[in-house]
Amino acid sequence: MATQTHQSNYRIGAVARLTGIPPDTLRVWERRYDLVRPERSEGGGRLYSQEDVTRLTLIKQLVDSGHAIGTIAELTLEQLHQRIAETRLADRVKPLERPIRLAVVGPNLHHRLAAGLASDQGRTFDLAGSYRDREALLEGAEALDADVLLVELPMLDGDSAADIRELTRRCGVSRSLVVYGFASRDAVAHLERLGVTTLRFPTSWEEIRVLASAGFRVSSPTGGLDVETGLFEEPPDRRYDDRQLALAATISTAIKCECPHHLADLVTSLLHFEAYSARCEHQNRQDAALHTYLHRVTATARGLMEQALAKALEVEGIDLDELPAED
């Protein structure tokens, strides 16, 4: 489903930052699923419209909630909004206090993805196991502790859906991804209808990373920061309530420094704009991508300022929980 409007102002890097979809994945999804058809600059670079950005943002939200991209690629903007409303994304995300455990099955896939997997090892993903074929996986299925199963198949046929469904059940994983070489449209559609995400070989770690993490919220050792964007993947929980911020903004400090006061004021201001941008995100559907981005940036800034405030209070020896509330 392609979209096009009269203004195309966003380059691919800006679209990647706004939507959270890596540039390589954007190119692959455009080629395979015809999600959007960006115009081209005089130099040949992609130029995306606001409608393109909105469409891609909605698709990314649905993919993150667990939808197979093949089942939503042809939906209109109105249908995408409706699908998001129906699925209630926040309720479908599964919080994990550890990296996503990925099991890889296939003679070539693990080697091809080794570099990308190593870069995310212990942060977003852990390798639960690597198996040469289906039989080797089933031998160790009872001892396998994995969240996602990534299977390499040279071709998809009429038996593939039943095989993948059986592997998913036996291994106890939440979802499965299949990387295939050749297949009929019917075979691919059958798997997608069953909730199995399919990817045509060759694929990249970036594409697999996006799809394999769909439906999970991971608390990573880096505090939830996405290395590619520098933003928190999910808005961090508030560290201080209104009472604590009011105390921090007025408390006497041991040294002649008002940094805790200024930091508390900054956090409060960011909380206000965070709420404002979240409201704009829902009220201005055509500009949802921009306001989603602003909300993420503000939440990230607020989380970082809260860390700075905590450090300043620690140096001052101030524990806000032990201070009495002012009348």
C-alpha cells in the first residue's frame, strides 16, 4: 500500500529517527511490502511526505505490538488507526527484566547474523541456542529457555505452517520468525495468518532485530536507551513525585550551589511538556509521528535530568523521603 502527498520533505535519516525504523529496514520494507513510495531528490535520495511518516510510525507501533508486517502492510491509514485502537498496544507489550532470549535454527543464519547479534548481546538479545536443523533443536527443546525462535528454511511449502507451529509449541516460545529462500504467496500468507513473521532471504540483523523484539519491552543494562537513537525505548517511570520535586526545588543546600533547585525545576518543566506532547500525539493524527518523536525526546531528557538530580542530591547528602512536607 503506497502513499504519496504533494509535499515530501523528510530524508531517510530523519524518518528513521521519527519512526524508530532503521534506514536499512525501511529500504527492505519498501521493496518487499510497498509500504510507501517516497519521491526522489535531484541527487537520488529518498524524500518522504508527512503522510508517509505517519503511516510508517503506525506500522512500527503495530509491529512492536506483535503484528506480522505482512498482515498490515496493505492497510490504509484509517485502518491502521483502527487496528491500533483495537489492539491496545500498552496491554499487549510483555515487560522483560532481561534481554530477549533468541534461539536460531539453520545451517547458515547464525553465522550471517553473528556480528549483529554480538553487538546486541546482553543488551537487547541473548543467544539461547544455535541449532543446525530442526532435529537438533527438538533434541534439546525441553531444556531450551527462549522467547523467540528464528528459523531458516530453504523453501516454504504446504507442510511448513504445521512444522513451525509444532516447533513453537514444543519450544515454548512466544513467537517465531521464519527466514526463507523461496515460497509461493499462499504459503507465506498462511504463515502470516498464523502470526508467524516471514522474511525473504537474504535479510539483515537490523530487520530481524526490529521484528524479533516486537511485543517485548526490555529493561536493558543501559537504562533502556536505544543505542541507535539515543532515546529511551519506552518513557521511563517517574523517579520523583510532585512533593519530592517541590522539596528539591526549595531545600537548603550545604554548599553555595543551587543546581538541585534548577534540576528540580527542569524536571518539572519537562514533565509538563511530556504530558502536552502526549496529548498532541492523540489529538493531531496527521502529525502523530512528530509528536511521538517529541514525546520520546522529552521523556528521555526528563529521565536523564532525574538521574542528574539524584546525583546532585546524593553529593549534598539529601534524602527527600526523610524530609517532612512543608505546610
